[in-house]
Amino acid sequence: MVIFKDFSISFKGIKVINNLNFKIKSNSILGIVGESGSGKSLTSLALIGLLPKTAKVSGKINFLDTELFSLSEKEFQKYRGKEISMIFQEPMSSLNPTITCGKQVAEILSIHTKLSKQEIREEVTSLFEKVKLPRPKHIYDSFPHEISGGQKQRVMIAMAIACKPKLLIADEPTTALDVTVQKEIILLLKNLQLETQMSILFISHDLNLVSEIADDVLVMYKGEIVEYGNTTSVFKNPKENYTKALINSKPKENVRLKKLPTVKDFINETVENSVFSKEERKVYHEKIYSTTPFLEVKNLKKEFISKSFLFTKPNVVKAVNDVSFSLYQGETLGLVGESGCGKSTLVRTILQLEKATNGEIFYQGKDITKLNTKELKLMRKDIQIIFQDPFSSLNPRKTVGEAILEPMTVHKILSHKKERKDYVLELFKNVGLDVTHYDRYPHEFSGGQRQRIGIARAIALQPKLLICDESVSALDVSIQAQILNLLNELKLKYNFTYIFISHDLSVVKYMSDQLIVMNAGQIEEIGDADEIYTNPKKEYTKTLISAIPKGI
């Protein structure tokens, strides 16, 4: 169906995609995996004709016997959206916030078909039913901000399949979604593929996910094909060290390694397989749980009251509903649950960014819900957060050195600027950055490096508690492994305490001592992370765990 022949892309004479030769077969799913910068997305953009104008291409892409790069832009438009369609990674930024969901899907049908307005509306409603959106007629008239992340992604899929394309490109379509929603989207794509017999190019950095959906797999590294073949044979018998690294960088279900292997470890053949045994965990837990709690949350409630119209009762949303737990010095407490379960609100209330409706939060024996502004400022130095997206949380106009120095100056960490700068340079070494990075700007770094900068900034204030809010969810598996190893090393070095939030349960289980499962603002289950993962008691927890892609 699609044949890439000696295909290359270069910018300013530098090749970024080098001599690709592969096929996307008819009525099948091809998965592409690899780290950021390996060329996955550029390959897909070439296929849909959306490469930057500065890109120079050589070789051929044949689609149904048509050489795509022989087409003019006007001719390509007949294919784009109709014959070749694409689902992007982030539906919120791909959907127009000022236009209703239905009208956005209707637009593509009005361009590529001769249906009447009424027929288009009926077809869009039918598409919404096909992608299993609840209340399709209501969602037709809803704006993107009025529906959930999973529903937005379903709208994007409806838009992509509206013209019954022969090829669907899915570029990281489930990265930002909960495991349960991710499972639904994967099942939906598989069913749509079987029903319509279209081909799918599925791009992801989650190898377990690719192994569940793809017939064939292509492994890319630095713009080149490392391995290519049937999914089962590639995953069961990988030939290249790079492929082995990608497969083994994810935390294992049945064993807790002291250090996750990285791509560098496999390439240099320096993989360590030492296990954090049950006995070692038991000794460690006896040590930390014999102390008094570091943080105590008692009967915490946070309610949001929506504005009411005349003569109607205001709607009360119980975002956090009677939550109680204890956190100990040196512990990592995992926090999991679907979007909207109350994880972020709970953390924001602990940070006092939201005022509790009821309940108490004791930090080192003091109820922080009763602190004044000055006392809160002092407390915030002790509790720092590592954000999900380090790029949007860094000021693009400041060098990363200045970004880390600024909060240190505000909180009077160390006595003068030179001392602070020396401390920041030492931090850079501790988080795996180079001292030459001090004067660079955020855009000059990769995603993994930016996350290291975010960690350096958080620990610069010498905090006691670090909150990791989805801080590894957008990273490739190999970079994710590096960051998880780093967090564990820093925990031992500085005696940090973590609250670790993620929708990736295998990562949370690997990092955590105790685990809290939240659902609808309440604690569904709480206990030892390994025990909950192995023997979940509640149906909700079982559903979350069963939704994790297991791989081959």
C-alpha cells in the first residue's frame, strides 16, 4: 500500500532521516518506535505532506501507485484528510477551542464530500456513535473544553476516519491518557481497522502498547532503521542492543530492580540486574515506619461549588472527599487514579494552593491549613514540585542557571551569589547536566535534559518533600529510566520524601513504598505498593491494573 524507497530528509545539508526502506501493508498496522529525535514524527509528516518548507527530501514514497512527492500542494490536498488522515498526540491543542466538536468534524466532510448540511450532521453524529462517544448529539454542540481528554481524542479519531481513509497515522495518540482510557482507544482503533480494513501507522514510545496493536514493527534510532519485522519476532528475539534497551527500560511487573537499565547501559554492555529484595524492602520499611509521620492528612475535604442560575441549586463537586493518610520521612508514596479522581486537587490542597473545605494537614506536627502568609512562604521552601511539562514551567527568556538561582535568592538559600552559583553548578553535576549548560536557554535542551533542569530547580531550595506530578509521563522509556534512577539516587543522597503521581501504574509501583488508589475524590485502596499491585482487593484497582499494556 505504502512503500518508502531510499527515503531521506535533510535540513541545511544535514541528514536527519537516512535512507528509509519499508512498507505499510494493506489492511494492517505498522508500529514505529524509538526515542525522541529518532525521526518517527518526521516520517509521518512526510507521508501526509506537512514537512517544513526548509526540508529537502530524496527517494520516494509510493502511496497506492502514486509517488507523493511528485504531487503539487493542490494535488496533495485531495489525498490529505481523505485518503491519508492523522490523529495527533495532543487533542486539546489540535482542536479549535472556539468551534464546537461537531462543526470541526463537519468541516472535513464539507471539503471532501458533496453531502448536504443535514446529511453531514447525521454523518457526524453517526461517527460519534462509532467511536463510542456518550450522548453524541450533545457532544456535537459541545466545545472541546467541555469534554474529557479521552472524549477529545475520540472526536479526533472521528475526524480522522470521517472520509474513510485508506491510511490512518496515529502519532502518540494515547500518551496523555489514563491506562483505562488508553485501553479503550487502542481497542477502538483495532476494531475500526478490522471494520474498515484501512492501514494504520501507529507511532509510540511505549513498546508494550505497540506490541498489543501492531502486526509489524519498525525500530528507529537517529533517523535510521535499526530493526524491522513481524512484531512477535522482533519483541521476542530482538537482534540489536538498542531494541533490547527499549524493551527492557520499562519497570518489570514481577521484580524490583535497584537500577533500571538504560540505552547507554545496553550499548556499552554495562547492564546491572541487582534486585531490591523483599528482605531489603522490609528492613528499609521497618526503619522509616518506626518514626513519627512526616505529613499527616486527616479527613481532608475540598469542594467546588459551581455558580447557579436563578431558582436553581448550586452544584457541589466533592473533588477530595474525606481523605486521610500518613507520609513518613524517606518514603515514596504513590498516587494513582483516573483523570478527575482528585489526585491533583489533593496535592494542590497539601501545597495550600487550594484552601481545604474541611480537615487538617499536619506537616512536621503543625497544621498548615492555619498558617499565615509568612509561615506559608517558609513552608513552601520545604515542599517543592516537579512538573509534568518542564518546558512550559521554565521562563524561555531566562537561562536555566538564572531560573534556578531566582528561587534560591528569594528564599535566601546560602549567603551570596557566587556561593549560590557554585551550588547550582554542583547540582547540575548531580542531576547529570554539564556545567556549560548554566548559560543556555530552555529551547536549547532535549525533553530529558529539561526534566533534569526541573529536578535541579526543585532541589535547589533544599526541600524535604518533593511532589512529582506526572513528571516522567511525556518521556521516552529510556529517558524515563534515567530520570527514575536519578530520583532514586537523589532520595538516598538527600533523604528526600516523595509523593509520586502518574497514570503509568508500572512506574508508580516501581517507585513507591506505599500506594494510594483514588477514585471519585476518595481513597479506594491504600497499602504496600507491591501487595496492591499483586493482590488488588477492589474492583476499581483490578480494572486499572488489567488495563496496563503487558507486551509480548
